[in-house]
Amino acid sequence: MKQLANLTKQVQPQAVIDQLQTEIDQYLRPPVTRKNRFMALGIQFYQTIIRVNQDESEKEAAQRSLTQTLAQVEKIAQPFVSYVYSIENWGYFELLFFLLLHTAIPNATKHQLLPIAVKRSVQYQSFSPIQELRYDLLFGLFSDFINARQLAWAKETLTLIDQVLKAEHDLTHANRLLFCRGWYTLVAVDEDEGVKT
């Protein structure tokens, strides 16, 4: 999934899109397990982004509706959203997929899932990879909320990050939190004070 995310940073040839379709088809060959279905959805999500990047590079973006593309990626992420609402414990898989797909999930849904994700993954917080995923997810969701100017949700996320940092005594991410507080202040309160922070 991380390799696929890296592919979205540049325009890819059609051969890459075709290869991804081959991988999707392999995951969807019967019998299809839940894991295989999610792997196919993850690849399909990045394939869609790669296709949009390709269209834009060919100046076809004017013909493509942004609303349609967003609806398409939201539809891709929907089975994962349904899945995470239905389970009690979130481990590496759930946090990783939430982190990778969060941009395809509507902000209102992300806002609902955020405290659930933190609460249901707390039993694994002592594992370093899980801890990193939790922080990356928290800061990623803050970015989504602040960019969408959903300031109340952005502020709630900052408070949640602060609580997690205090509970885990993790100073590594304190600078990220300070940066995000400055970003919030810049957008919501006072530009000069935000820049200083």
C-alpha cells in the first residue's frame, strides 16, 4: 500500500494502471476472503488516483467531474468503513487502512471514527508500529479537518492528540503538535500569532 501511495506522486503510464487491475482481479478470484477484498479495495483506491493524475496530465481534467471522482473513491472506501464500525479491537491492519484511505472517507464519518479508532486501538499502543500509526492518523485527520475549515473538529483532534501524548509520555510528537497548534491558530484565530507558534 505504501508503494502504491508513492506511485501517486507522479504521472504513471497506462501499463501501471493495467498491472494494478491484474492485481485487483487476482485478489477477487474465488474464494474471496475479507482480507483479499480489502486488499483489492486498497489497490483500486490508488488506481483511481493514478488514473485521475493521468487524465489531468493529458488535459482531460476539464471533462472529468471532481464530484464524480470523490464519489467513486468514497464508494471504494465504504466497505472498510462498515467493517471498522463493526469490530471491537483495532489492530495494525485497521489503523493502516484507515490511515491510507482517510482522504476517501467523508469528514463527518472520519470525525465519528476518530475517537473509536483511538479507543479501540489503545490495548496495542505499547507496540511501536501501532503507536506510530495512531499518531500519523491523528495528525492526518487534523490536516483534513483544518484544510476543510472544520475548525471545531480540528480543535477536538488537537485536544485528543494532547491527551494521547500525555498518557503515553511521548515527546517525539510534541513538535508536530506544536506545529499543528500554530497552524490552527493561523487559520482560526490570528495569522501572526499562528506563524510565531
